[in-house]
Amino acid sequence: MEDKVCCVTFHVENKTNKDVDCIYICGNHAKLGNWNPAKALKVKKENGVFRIVRRFNEGETLEYKVLCKPNWEGVDKGMWGEEIVNHTVVVESATQSEVTVYNWRQN
């Protein structure tokens, strides 16, 4: 029996004071770069929104960070600049993962 493939929509809102044209989603899956920022999923801003859809096997747990550049100096931070846990999503049918970025490590 084949694994069921589901679409995951990543939606990232940039509430920082740094305007960027693209962001990178870097995580624990090959499609997210396997934690290698140089291989992270690049997402361009369209109509003021960072949104991209990718397919993953149902039941997979994805962990990821959002970067403003393809290295760890651009990783997302919390509202007061603090370290935050990885963003996590379990893949199910029509999964949405919404993240709001308040700060980047390096502005």
C-alpha cells in the first residue's frame, strides 16, 4: 500500500522591521533542506505574502525554522528577540502551517 501524499501550505507573515523579498524554510525533511540552510526551501513574496505549497507523506512530522537569508544568522526569533522552539506540523490532508515572524537574529 502506498503512502498517502498530502499538500502542506506554509504561510509566513513577516512582522519585523526588515522588509525581505524572500524567506527560507529550513527543516528536518529533504524538501526543507535537512537542516542545511543552503538547501532550504526558498519562498518568494507574492502580493505581500510568503506562501508555498509542497507535498509530503501523510503522518510525517515536520520541524522547521524560518530564515530571512540562507544561513543561521537570519533565523526567526520571538517577539522580544528570544530563541524559539522549532515550528512543527503533522502532515494530514490539506494541512496549513502558519507562522508569524517578529524578529530575525540579525536585522
